[in-house]
Amino acid sequence: MYKYFFKRVIDFTIVLIVLVCIWWLLVILTIWLHFANKGGGVFFLQERPGKDGKIFKIMKFKSMTDEKDECGHLLPDVQRLTRVGKFIRATSMDELPQLINVLKGDMALIGPRPLLVQYLPLYNEKQARRHEVRPGITGWAQIHGRNAISWAEKFELDVWYVDHCTLWTDIKVIFITIKKIICRNDINNTSGQSATMPIFKGNATK
């Protein structure tokens, strides 16, 4: 009953209260990013698969500029990631606009992270079960390594959550997420060429 009804009611109520309380912070971040991104925009919108594979547009604060090299190609992520971008990633503030996705019903507070649409045909039958629930802003895989774990481990954790989605599990995820944000654990090292997970290429990828 929790997974199919009360979870959605609780999510909607919590998000509505949070948005009323932090609207001023969202305004400040919007203005800050407008200047930091050098005209590249404030919000990152991208199609992602939600519950049952239904496509929706995820919202995030944009942490990188749109700067390109002399050939017109985007510079590597690490070169486009601004100081403000590093800060909002380290504090997970870049995820705040997804509260709107939760309010609309596209997402939940807790659930498997919504990945790229192009990954849909690459999942095996078990991995595809991650779409049996709404994707979340944070989730079981997030608190067990975030981008530091392999795709195979991430999908195993996602499916575990689908089978163990309870109020207690969600409360546990929320508290551990807050702890990790405060301690800044599992944040990608941006000294390399990419600030994100490597591309998933199918079940051969480990």
C-alpha cells in the first residue's frame, strides 16, 4: 500500500512544504548561475525515462557553461564546470529543481536515479525492473556509492530497492543522503576529463 499510494501522497506534501520554505534560495541560485554560466542558461532539461519507461523532462540547475573549442565542439566537462557548478554539485543543490518533477508526479523523492533514454534497450530483464517505481532525486544506489560504483552494482541496488520499497527504507535513505551531503561523500573527483558517470554500453559494461 505504501509503494502504490502513501508514498506519492507523502512526497507531494513534503515537496510542497519544502518549496514554500526555500523559494528564496532557488531565486538566489538562479541569479547566481545566470552570470556564472556566461549566457549558457540556468536550467538543464533532458528527456529521461520514468515509471514504466514513460519519458519526461528532468530539471536540474546547470553546472557547466556551453563553451566550445575552435572547432565548435564542447570543451571537456572538467573545463566547463564552473566554481558555482562545483559548489552546487558538492552540496547536491543542482538537484533542487527536481522537486518540481516530484510535484508533477514524474519523480519521487526516493527511487532509482533516472538515466538516459538511450539506455532503455540495453537493460536486461532484471535491470529493466528499476522502472517499476518512479525514479528518485536520491536512492538506494546513491547512498551506496553514487558514481563511485559500477553500472552492474548500481542496477543490483536499484532492483533491491524496488523489492524493498517501504517507509522505513525511504527514511533511512533520506538520513544517509543528508549525512553524505554534509560530509561531501561520493562526489566525483573533477580532476579528470569527466565529472559524470561513464556511458553505459550494455551488459558487457562492468
